[in-house]
Amino acid sequence: MESKIVRSTLVELGRNLPFGIEAGGKRDRSFSFKEWHYRDETFVDEARMRCAKADLNDARFASELLAHFVTKWGPFDFGPLTQEERIVRLEASKVGDILTAWIWLRIDALGPEMPIRVICPACGSGIERVGDLHVVDVMYLPPDCSSKEASIVVNLPNGVPWVHKQKGPFMARKVLLEPAAWMGLASIRGGAGIEERIGAGLAASIRALDDEPVSLTGQALASLPKRDLMILTHALAERAIGPILEIHAECGAVQGKNPDGSPKTCPQVVRQLLTWSHNPFFMELPSSVISQAFETVAVNS
């Protein structure tokens, strides 16, 4: 079945979730935040310490922060809810929805500018450029599509090892994949290895085996054959919903002069993966943005 998922940019999608919260047969894609003030830093520090003490990961920390700042999440008014009730609703949401809201929270708090610090692959220059979070690409399911159109059925050559309550142990070859809920990531231990992290994310996307609904853990996939693992991860990538976590800008490093005497600059587009954990995502601004603020103060003083 042809995918109905569409590619856009964050600003073109607007303040809408790429999947949305299902309610009344529809997907409500709206959300809103309260403003981030200096006094909120106390909550941020306390949440970080709670997560570290309980061996919780960055995804759970993101749940804590979003639960503190989100005021509306799809059909849910977060005003009368407790922090834990908010977290439950957030972690039932799709990974792509959480990451999209996370980027918007950063834009609202600090602005869209992100530093890009890379070695240009074309000219070899070490550069810092300013990337714009507004133009991060986002994969989304259009509002007129059914949520089922984000799912995909995969037929595996070997199968997922599974113990059926009637059939006993066997290899289930027909797998129904859906966009994973954030809970699949937020439940991983802070010190988990790559096998546990990948397994938990994949297990959270498997909704049925041989047409029977299931709820798997990452451990259940420990014996999954390598070929089947690659097929499943590729299928998930094909149906991915949410932001593509990279930013880009033109290199622009001066490489001499043009015949007319103007600077000759490198046209290569450089790309950098977005590290979405709180530090550095909510702790860094490009040096040019900071220096511009300093210059403004100096001029007006």
C-alpha cells in the first residue's frame, strides 16, 4: 500500500502535531505551552535530579518537562491535571508528536537558531553556522487520512519468536507495525545499552503478530534474526512520522576571489544531527546570536 505520509517543514506544518491524539474518531493535532520563565528553572533542575536518581533516561526527562509546560494536548486540557496524569497522556502519544512539540518548546523558549559546528566535507573548513529549526523537515499524516494509514504489515522471512497462549512457541511472520508511543522510549533505563534501546523502540511499534494484538518488550525480540530486524527497521523508517533530526546551512567559507574580485565562497550545504537531549538543546545559542545582543547593548548604552 502506498504511503500517505507527507514531507514538509516545521513552519509549513505550523503548530500541529504530525500524527495527533485520537478522540471521537478524529485526530486532534493541536497543542499549546505556557511561557518558560526563569522561575521554571527550579522545576527543570528538580526533574533532572529525580530522573537521574531513578535511573530514568532523557525521554522520561522530556516527558517531565513537557508535562510542566504543555497547557493543551490534543483534546486534553492539562490545567486541572496533576503532573503524573499529564505524563501518562503524553507518553501514550506518538514519538513524532513528542519530538515535534519538543522542538516548538525550544523555539518558544530560545528562538529557532541552533549552532552548526562541523568540518565542511567539500572544502575542509571548520565552521560554525546558524541553523533554523523552523525548516527542520517533518513527516506527517494529513488530517484527512485515517490513523490506520500510518500502519504497515510486514511479512518476514523467518519471523518473530513468540509464545502464543494456545499454539505455544512459534515464529510469527506477519507483523503489524504502527508509529511507536513515547512510552516505549521513556521506559528504557538510563544506563541501557544499544541492544535494549533498539529492542524497546521496535517492540513499542509492533501491535500485532499473525493478526493477534500483542504488547511486547524489548527482551521478547532478543532472538529476532538479523535479516528480520533489518526488514522491520527499514519498514519503520519508511513509515516514520515526526521531525527528521538534522539541521543544515550553507558552508560559505571564503575560498579565494571570483574574477570580479568578490569573495568566492564554498556552496556546500553542511548538515548536523540534532541532539535533542535537554543539554545542549535548551542550553546553546549560536555565538553570532549572542554577540549580536552584546553589540546592541553597547550601541544603546
